[in-house]
Amino acid sequence: HLIKEFSGITGVSQKDLQANIILRAAHRWRYANNSQLDENLYNLDTEYCIATCGDWYTQKGVEGAWQSGNKLATRLIHELS
């Protein structure tokens, strides 16, 4: 599902995406922890155009994931406006 959605957003074909995937893995909520890595609640590397967010930046569970994703989205909206 993620490949299909990413393809739709970026315009990169699903075939090209599939050909370049090195590793696929899913980690469920049981891997969440309470360690805060960054006060921004996300990591944005503008040089490589990649960002990460998730509950591991703040608190475990869906609320922490939402807070992290929301904070990153706000930053990206600001950067791209």
C-alpha cells in the first residue's frame, strides 16, 4: 500500500520503486520507547531530502507518533511555502 501511495504522490513508477527497495520491514508499537532523541520531535536532512518522524522521538504510542508527524508536517509546509 505504501509503495502505491508513494508512487501516486511522487510520480515515480511502482516498478522503479520495487526495483530499488533494499529492505522492507514493519515494526509495530511494541518497539516504541520513551527516549526523546530531538526536541523537534523529528529529523529533517535537507541535504539528502529525507525526513523521519515517529513515536520514538517523543512518547510511545499513537499519540507520540501523531505529535511527531504533525510537527514535521508543519515544518515541511513552512519550508515549501
